[in-house]
Amino acid sequence: MKTCTPKGNRLATLAIVSILLVSCQSKPNINDQNLTQYPNIMNANKNVVKQYVEHFNTGNLEGLRSVFSKDALVYGVLGWGKVDEVMPIWKALVEGLAIELTIEDMVAEGDIVAVRYTERGTSKAPFFDKPATGKSYELVAMEWFKIKDGKIERRWGARDATTQSKQLGWDIPASKADVKLSHLTKHSFIVTH
């Protein structure tokens, strides 16, 4: 049986409370005309997120880009920005850590979709300034999405980077400073059009 650390419990609680707050602020205007279409909209929004997960799991970075709106913003552990700005981080996750997301729970209300994952990966190549160790990791990750016109408009993510770094044998987790440094020194992480 796996146990959660107190820090992991705090992270999970914070993520759940945040999801609830975002959901409460985004309730749709439901009237008799759109009441019958409401479940279809939520299922369509869930399908957009499932496509996002499939693209991550297959390493399809262009497919990943395609599920986001032109002006989408992505917020995560290593910072935030438009899709072009976070694409180098996603590329490093796919190539360096062979990330795989398993959907454990998914809920939708209106334009918001919240997901709890089991995230797994193996350190196969350097991840910014962190060395490849060949070790694997497994942790809980949570993301929530705002969907507009069939595209992801906003994505917020929370994960236990400390647990990940311990399982991979790193002394400290990757940080925003590692990402900024990599943009300046490692041209392989810069995405061009």
C-alpha cells in the first residue's frame, strides 16, 4: 500500500480547493434551451483534454500544440506562458523523462475540466540541468483546463516535484531558474517555426 507524505497531502488538498474555486467561478448560464446540450458540451470538453493526454503520452508535440487556442496560457510548476513558451518544457518532459499520464479521475462543469493523474516517467536524458539517472518515478498530478470553442484556453497544473526528484535521484527539483538557463545555453530546447 502506498502512503502519501504530509507535503503530498497538502499539495493534493490545495489542488482540489483550487479546482473547486475555479469551477464555482465558471458556472455556465443554463436555461431550458441549452439544458439538453449541457452534457454534450461537457463530454466534448473532456474529449479535448483526452486528446491533450494522448498527445503527451505519444510525444506528439505538434498534436499537443493543436489542442490549444492561439492565445492560450499555460500555468505550471516551472512557470507560465503561451504555448510556444512552454513547448521547450514539454519537449524536455517527453524526451528527458518519457512522461506518461494516466487519467484517474476527470470531472467537467461548463467550460472547466479537472483531471487527477498518475504521472509516470523514466529519466532517459538530461532534464534541463538534471542528469539522466535511468530511474523511474510515479506521482500524483492534477491539472485543470478552461475550454473555449473546442480548444484549451487555459491550463493550470500542480504536481509534487519534490517526490519526483527524490525518486529520480536528484538532490533538488528542477526549477524556473533551470528552465531560463536552458533557454540561454541549450539551443536544442528552443522551438522554431
